[in-house]
Amino acid sequence: MDNMQKDLNRDVKKLVPQFQDANAFINSMDDEKYQNSTLAEQHEIDRIHLMQLYINLGKSLDEHYSKLTIETLKEGTIADFGLTNGRLTLSQGNSIN
């Protein structure tokens, strides 16, 4: 994610040298600025915005998954499948080893 962000920030600097950061550039964009841009610039703005969305989503997923532990997943799976002590408990009270 960090390399993608650096690459995108570099692309923004090429398009608009006064911006060092893609998020700042995107946040500064309004409809008037967008409409006053050439079609090629609009396509580049759209690409930058879409890439920043992907990067932000990736960062969010990384953060979410980094908080998961195998123990938490194990406990949820055991509860979901009705396992106790390594055995599957059937609805009639019988169990399978």
C-alpha cells in the first residue's frame, strides 16, 4: 500500500506541482475545477481518485485483518458449527467424533 501511495502522490505532483499528496489534491477538487480541466486532465483526475479509493480500502482491510487472531476465528467457527471438545453436536443431542 505504501508504494502505491508514493506512486500516486508522484503522479499528482506531475499533474499539479503545488500538491504533494493525492488526498489533499482530491479534497481540493470541486466541480468547477474539474469542468475547467481538459478531457485528458479529467481522465487523470478520475484515475487518481479511483486509485486513492483502492488504496484507502486496502489500508482499511489491512487494519481490520491485522486485528484478527486465529483464536478469535477458531472460537467463532467452533460456535458456528456447534463443536465442543472437538466433537460435532447434532441437534438431537448425538455427537460425531
